[in-house]
Amino acid sequence: MLSLDDLDRKLIHALHVDGRAPFSRIAAVLGTSDRTIARRYARMRATGHVRVVAVPNANRLGLTEWFVRLRCTPDTGTQVAAALARRADTSWVSLTSGGTEITCIARTRGRDHTDDLLLRKLPRTPRLISVTAHCMLRAVAGTHGWPGRTAALTADEVARLRWHPPAEDGPAEPDERLLQVLAEDGRADHPTLAKATGWSESTVRRRLDQLRGSEILYFDVDVDPLLIGYTSETILWLTVAPARLGAVAEALATHQEIAYAAATTGPSNVVAFVVCRDHAALYDYLATRLGTTPGVQHVETAPVIRRVKRTSAPQLGGGFPTWDT
């Protein structure tokens, strides 16, 4: 496992503040050379532990997000998860519950796409026992990434690194070619993006500024929690009293353990991704923080045993590859 020092942690925090900040600006704030910063990031990215990715705002793109749970026979979990991961409309594909349950986030555009995925394709998957889909109503915590990795910089350093939109900002039109490249490498340079889109570099730069300024996409840091000493990843399904939903959402947004949480449809009306140092820390969180939050009536836990896929750019055209296992 790759080990981190203080400079690595500061770099990760800096990329969380602005994933596309020039290495020269990060180096100036951190008091080192841009070559050192570039080398450190290249090392972490090459090992697959850290990478900057573009995350589109599904609502702004007219997409509906679903949290999907699939239960299957023990001998097919890995195979079904791999098939889900190959799809362009899925992200955060995980194996839980000893490998007999798979969870993912699926994005759909329109009723036909939703019906085809949830009513026809997934239910016909071999050896699938059950499928449930919970519509994501509103993100309530971790909307700009897990806050647990952001404690290395001072407030002044964060302010110096923060991205500010240009004074003149026009309408933004997302482009699938642009989003697909940035989903794989959020720090792809302007020549690479120009080649992928057929635009000039100045057009690429302007369109990126427009997309960020209009909050159609933001840049996040995809970090392996093990790299920074967190060994426990768990998905929680919370049943919250409807009258307390807003108050619970506000509370979750202050919990450092919450990587992401959203209100959903279904018998459990909040789903949360929790990252803790270890299982003992998870116990403490459940018993002393979450469990004492007024309005939380029931908690179901499912430890993540393997992440098969993390983030992915959605397809704007609504198409999707053939489902196969």
C-alpha cells in the first residue's frame, strides 16, 4: 500500500478545493516546486489510489438517479457486478453482504430508459433473486465529496486555492465527448480536450468555465479510503420520521463520517455512505452520533467488501450498451 506524508495529504486537500488548479498554483501555496507536486500526483494516480474526476450534476442534465440494490446467488455476485460496472449509466458499483448483494447508482433519462433498465434488463439477469430501486430525491450531504480527507490545509491556504468563475459567464451546453474524457481524467489538459471535442483550446477553456460556473459539473478527488487510514466503508439505509427529515439531513451534513447521503423513495428514506477508521469507530458512530439523532427510527447496515466501480460520466443521449453477463 502506498504511504502518504504531509505533503501528499496537503495535495489531496488542495485538489479537493480545486481539482483543476494548476500544479504551479498548488506548489506556490504549499511552498514547494510544481515539479514536485506533479510528480506526487502522478505517483498517486498511477497506483490507482487518487485521481481527479469530473462529476456532472444529474439534475441539471435532466437525468434521474436511482440507488439500485440487487440480491443474487453467491456464485454470480462478482460476475453481475462486473456487468453493471461496464455500463455507462452506472457508478459506485459495490459488493456488500458477503458478496450476495450488489449496490449501484444508475442514471436514466426519460421513462423509456428507466423502464428498459429497471423493468426489463435487470430483472432478466441470470440468478438474480431480487431488484429494488430507490429514486434519489435530493442529496443532503457530501455533495462535493467526502469531507474526511480535507483537514490538511489552513483556511488561508484553502481560500488561495479556491476556483472563482470568470466575471462574464454565458449559457452552458454539456457535451458528452468532453464529459467522458473528464470522467476518466479530470485534469486532462486543454489540447487533449480539444482533440476529443474538435474544438479550439480557447473554446474548451471557455466551455469548462461555463459548465463549472453554472454548476453543471464539478471536480472531485476519488481517493481510496485505505490510503488515508480508513478501513471501514458501509452503506446505511435510514428510516427517518418524515417530519424530521430536514433536521436529520442537516445533522448528517455535519458528520465527518458521511461521504455522501441522499433522501430517497422507498421504505428507508435516506441512504448514506459512511467511512470510518475501523469497525470499532463505526460502532461508536452508530451508537453515539447517528443513533442519538432525533428522528432516526431504524438503521440497516451493509459493509462494503469491494468497490467494483466508482465515478462515471453519464451518457447525455440516453443510450446505453447491451446488458450482458
